[in-house]
Amino acid sequence: MDLLTPDPVLLHARLRPTGLACIDLATNRRWTYLELDADIQRAASVLCGQGVQTGDRVATISANNVHQIIVQQALMRLGAIFVPLNWRLARAELTKLLVDCAPAILFTDLDPPEMPLGCQHISFSNLIAAVDAAEYAPRLDARLADETCVILYTSGTSGAPKGVTLNARFNFSILTEVDTGSVFLCDGPMFHFMGLIAQIWPCLMRGGTIIVSPKFNSDLTNARLGDACLHVTHYFCVPQMAEALARAPNFNTSEWSTLKALFTGGAPNPPARIKWWLSRGIRMVDGYGSTEMGTVSGMPLSPELIDVKAGSVGLPGPLTAVRVVDERDKDVPVGAPGEIIVSGPSVTPGYWNRPEENLTAFTRDGWFRSGDIGRVDEDGYVFLIDRRKNMFISGGENVYPAEIEAAMVEHPGVVDAAVIGVPDQLWGEAGRAFIIAAPGTQLTHEDMIEHCRSRIARYKVPREIILVEQFPRTGSGKVLKHLLTEDSVARL
């Protein structure tokens, strides 16, 4: 039997029409579920009036706002495809993405980049006015759940960004303790999986409240997490955002009395950092996933399990299958490292306009190749080791930079670390570490080497350590390691 696309806003408009659905912090506007459902239906009417049809793409370039959610949900009701683009990209980069997805409409209040033939530009402000003035349109039949409803472009850490096609068959069950009383503070960018899917859809599915902030600001986010009037229960972020919160002058976790946990993803969290947060009464719940795979796994909210399994990205969801395989796609023994491959309803059907890459992205029997090296312990918990492409071989031994980085950030004077492999005459390859020092800290090469030797094997210890002020990053916070150079850096 074919599954139909869920319409959680309509469901909760009927179950709890006066329940608070959304708050837009930029405008202080609020929507009940009944009001949100009505605006989504009016937006569907406006989009139909602009000629949007089933399968059409509609792009947005905008900071976070509730009307992005309204447009996305309206397009899903119409069987059209929502394409949020990274507003931080250069105009030439945006033009390439617009040419790739060929949208019927681009909604943005910014000066639009060059657009492909057939794409019309409409400002967000005009869209909002049109939705407010529109008539309530008749509802259409529900769409099939396996139809593409969103295209999200990857960060492009290993080349040009790729459009990942997503449908409504997502596995939300991994997010525990989400209910009608949940309040999600959403300031992660909606052009990324975490910002649009992880922090929006689960809350809508369970009838909670979404508080939308235009963008992340460490001071404002700290204040909002401690605001009893907002009553924030869930906050999603990448590790760099969590660290920015901890360094902000108004950081005070004792005021975060309603917060269930910080839900983090996008990069591994070193066990020491997870325990640091736990010592301050905050559960840092690490998860694993990607734009292509959806949410694969997540840690329980139990402080005891978070402590015992610190460094794990948790247990796979009940509808998600995870295997760890060798280079021949054969399962490795429990606890052994290998590539993580994934199967389940939340895995992408494939990349937009990339037929050749779709052939290599999956195994012969349909499992998605994550490109991540990991292991699964005897209790079923998943541990990430590193990206497969980041591994280097030193003296015949496999070396994973993420393990070295985790050891380095345990030093109190190190804010962050990034390690790459470089050619070495003696060992074939050796580690080169780039570190960001804490303000006012005087680090020496000898101290850092000794610190590493006390925590990891000698062949893993970097031969070079370079001090930098910041790392080049993607919009989702991932370090662009191929851009790390020795320009404008100081050696220790």
C-alpha cells in the first residue's frame, strides 16, 4: 500500500487548534495551529495562482523566518519541491545552484542573482502580503510520501554542492521526549538538514511549538535558553555553536531550567566536552546523520548513559538499519572499524541531476555509502571515527585525524583542532595539526606533543603543530580541511 505524505499541521489544527505552533522572533508574530494551517492553505492558493504545478521547484534565499516553513508545507500539499538556498553564498555560486534546480519561482528580499530562463523573482515581503490577503483555497488530495518534496544542497566540502532529494518518509522516532509541550528554539539555518528537517519537522509532527530566530547569536541564544517565558525544551546545534554559547559573557546554564538537552550533530563531540557539559547539568545529546541519510542515530537522554557512552552518537532508530563493512562491503566484527552504510525510509532516493554519482553512492543492494568510518560496540552504540577521505597512513598504520583532534581539545588551552595528513619522507605521511588557542594562552610545541603522547599512540602524534586564529568552515560549521594552508599562520 502506498504511503501518503503526512500533514501534521492539519492534524494538530483539528486536535488542538488554539495550541501555539510558531513564534517569529524577528516580527514577534505568533501562530496557533489553526492559524498556521490557514496560512499554509492560503500560501498554496498564492503558489497555484503563480502557476506552480506538481514537481515544480520553488527556491528561497532568506534568513530564517516562519514563512519559510509556510512555503515548504504549502509546496508539500501541492506536490511541488522546496529548495532553500544558502544566503551566505556568492552570487555566482547561487546562480549555479539556480541553474541546476531550475525553479519556477525564487522568493528573496535580497538582490537576486542571475536567474535561469523561466524563473520569476518575488520578494518575501510581497509573498507575505499576498498570503495575508488570499482566500482560503480548497484542499487537494494528499500526495504520495515517496514523492520528492525538498532539495537541500550539500556544503560542498569535497567539490561542487550536490542537490539531495528528500521525501516525507522520515524517521522521527529517534527524537525522544518530543510532545505537545515541547518548545524548539530554531536558529540553525533552514538551508541545512538540521535547520529545516531536524529542528522543524519533529516538532510539527508532535504538535509542539517552534520559536524561529533569524540566525544564531551566542548572546541572544544564551538569553533565550534561560528565558522562563519562552520555556525552551529542545535546542539543536553543531558543536561550534555550543562552544560559542560556552564562551559568551552571559553563559549561565543554571538558568536553562526548562531545557531537556542540547542536541548536537554535524561533527563528532569529544568525550571530554560531553562530560564538561554534563558536569554543568546539561545533557549534550549527540546524534548522527546527514542530508543524504537523514537522522540515523541518537543518544538517549539519560545522564548516566550519556556519561558511560560519551563519544557515541547513540543507537540507530527503529526504522533505520546500520552496518559497518570492509572494502568489499562485508560486515566487520563487532567493535571493528569500517565504513558505515545505511538503509531506511529517511535515506535519500538520490542526488538531483547526478545520475553517475547516484550509481556510486549506493551498494549493489541499495545501502547508502556514508563515507564515514565508524564502529558499533557490543551494546549497539555507534561511534564515529572519521571521514574515510580524512584518513592517512603513517608508517603502515591507519591514522584518523578526528581521534587526534579529540585528544588535543582536552588541553585546557585549546579551543579547537583540525588535523590533516601530509607527505613525510620517513613515514610516508604524518599529521599536521592546526589549533586555535584559548585567549591569553601561551602554548608551546613541547607541551602539545607531550599532551598528545599521554593520550594517543606515538605514531598518531602530529609532527607539526600550527597556530591559527580560525578555520575555514562551511555554512554548517564543518572545517574545510582542503583549504587549510600555512599562509598567515604561526608554527609552535
